[in-house]
Amino acid sequence: MNQSLIEKSKQHLWLPFTQMKDYDEHPLIIESGEGIKLKDIDGKEYYDGFSSVWLNVHGHRKTELDEAIKKQLGKIAHSTLLGMTNVPATELAEILVKISPEKLTRVFYSDSGAEAMEIALKMAFQYWKNTGKPEKQKFISMRNGYHGDTIGAVSVGSIELFHHVYGPLMFDSFKARVPYVYRSESGDPDLCRDESLEELEKLLIEHHGEIAALSIESMVQGASGMIVMPEGYLAGVRRLCTKYDVLMIVDEVATGFGRTGKMFACEHENVQPDLMAAGKGITGGYLPIAVTFATEEIYKAFYDDYEKLKTFFHGHSYTGNQLGCAVAIENLRLFESEKIVEQVAEKSKALHLLLQDLTSLPHVGDIRQLGFMCGIELVQSKKTKRSFPPEQRVGYQVSLKMRELGMLTRPLGDVAAFLPPLASTTEELEAMVSIMKEAIHEVTSRES
Ligand SMILES: *Cc1c(COP(=O)(O)O)cnc(C)c1O
């Protein structure tokens, strides 16, 4: 029976971000999960070392979350948010505003991080139209940024490998640079920060009159390899956005909801965004809910008599889905009762020590970490920081080896990404790191 399921998957499915030829060689079908482990149809167990693509918080089959959905099902699964609301969407909004940076007072729901970013971009664009500065139409976005895969989100993204092919479809945006300390000439975080900020200021001096907003991931550029921003950088960007009257859109889709040891990563720098996108951990990894937060000032720019046509004409069929909102409420209740954010902050110190154990490996070039968001950059030469030839696919080989050893993750090029569920215990973290160590050791000693 299992073989026939594998055959079906090969015959009919087309998987996201997947070369299907790779899948056909290494098929995998998950059947169940319990705690921080997943089980495939052959009964083999794996640590969920990437939180099922950076989503999972409390582990799988968390009783309270399961129950919250069942309870909501006893009332209703879904009704629209166009022109009306529902009970859980309304209650969740109050909670979200309470836990988010102070200036963010409004929440606009959608179903994925990419949509939450699209919404932020469109809100920023229309904000200036509605407030009498229609010449502010352009965006500044960050090199190596990632904001999701719809065309608008791709336009402000900048990962050559994913985005190059769609170039002709994208709207233009000015590009600025987030410091990448490991790959910089000086290797000095303060210097990197100051250089990047100076460059950004030059761009703003020249173009701020035509710029609606700047979009940036919060504290860590995730998809481009877990590149952690140096201290003071995000706050510096905020200062410049304010100085040059440009809205700041902060993407917390990956970093939000405790992932970095704060509820939202911008708290590390006391940054108050004008617009903020969040998703991933919001439902504990259960259902697709995402949210765009806005300030009251932005909200008010759309509030007028209908004939003024200031309405935000945007929405999706499943916006504000009751089941999703109900499980998000329960998730956030558990954040409080189980002190998830404090726990991540505390356990990430232990994780830091565990990861230090990898520095002795001959091909581990850089270890980056903020909370439970970690990237281990593998290089051919530690001394010169020379990368492995891409065709060797070292990161991919390491992930296959980890799978064999009982842990799932997805590599980002030659960066092994480690984002365990936030509820992972220190013992579980230790077991996962030791699988990573063994896999990296085995593959890199073979490949070099
Ligand atoms: C995952 C991610 C997105 C896109 O979210 P989806 O729900 O996959 O559309 C956007 N921004 C960042 C920083 C992400 O990590």
C-alpha cells in the first residue's frame, strides 16, 4: 500500500520549491506527527528540525490546539470578512494588537506571508495617494531579501536563484544592502552596519520624494541564509525612514511569534514599524492565517465617505477564517501560560553552546543564531571562506544525510538551516544538533 501511495505522489503531485526529479529519487510522505517528531508512511520517525518550514511552535498534536479547532467546528468553520466580521477574528485582533509594537493598532487578515506582504505594499502605495502625495510610488527593498513568492512580494525580494527568472514581470525597486558580516571585507559588525546605513542614506537623499516605503525582514534575512543583522542596524533603518518620510514595512513572517526570543524580532531594537507582516507561527503551525499590522495613522488615511474612493480594495476568500483564528487565539494563550517567548530566550543560550560544538568541524565557516533561528554556513575552505562548487549541492546532501539519521530540515544553498519547534526541550535540541554534526561531518569529509 505504501508503495502505491509513493507511486501516486510521483504521478500526480507537483511540489513547491522542489525539483521533482529530486523528489522522485528521494520520495517522502508524512503520515502523522507527535510532539516535535514526524512519522512517515513506513513508520520512520524524524525530528522536525525546521518546524515544518518555520511554522511549528508547540509540537504536533498539541491537545489544546486540537481541542480549540474541534470546539470552533461545533459553531462554524468559515464565514466571510468582507463587510462583516466573526467572533474569533475579532477577539484575535484585540490580542494581536496587545502583543505587537505599540504603534500598530490595526490588523488586516490574509492567508499567507506573501499575501501579508502584498497587502503592506499596496497599503503603503495607496496611503500616499490618499494623503495627497501620489508621486511617492516606489519602494526600497533589500538585497538578499525574501518576502514570499507572489509577484509583488517577489518584486521586493532579491534572491538571485529564486527571482532572476521572473525579472521581466517585476516592478522596479531600489535596492539597499543588509550587512552580511561573515562575507564582508572587514568582518567588523559595526563597520558593516555604518557602511550599509550610509549607503541607504545616500539613496534616500536622492530619491525619498518618490519613495513610498522601504521593506525589510526583521533582524534576520531568513531565506538567504539566516543572515543576522548587526546590532543597531534595524534601528538605524528606522531612523532614516522617519527622517526621509518613507514608511517602514517590517517583515516578521519568519521572525514573529517568539522565534528569535522576543515576541517580535523588532523588539530587539525597539523598532516601531509603520506596517508589519506576520504569519508562520501565528497558529502554532496549524492553519493558514497571516496578518498585516498598520498604524492608526495609515488606517485613518483610508477612512472617509465611500465616494472619496479611499477604500482598500483588497481581500481573499478565506480572510479571517474562524477555525484559523480560533486556533491562533489558543496558540497565543499557550504562549502566555507556557511562557514560550521567555523559554526560547533562555533555551537559546543552551542552544548557542551546543552549536559551538560544530565550530571544530573543518567545513563549518560561520554559525549564525538569533533565538531558535540558526544557520550554519558550510564552506570548502574555512581560511579563505571559499564556497563549495554549487553543483556539489553540499547543503542538499547534508539534508539527505540528516533525513537518513532521523531529522528533517531544508537547506538554504550551503547553509544548513536549523529552526526547531519553540517547545523543543534542551535534550531534544542536543539530539538534533548531534544529528546535524554527524551529517555535516560525513558529507563534507566525503566532498572535500
Ligand atoms: C516564509 C516567509 C514569507 C512568505 O510566507 P508564506 O506564508 O510562505 O507566503 C515571507 N517573508 C518571510 C521573511 C518568510 O520567511
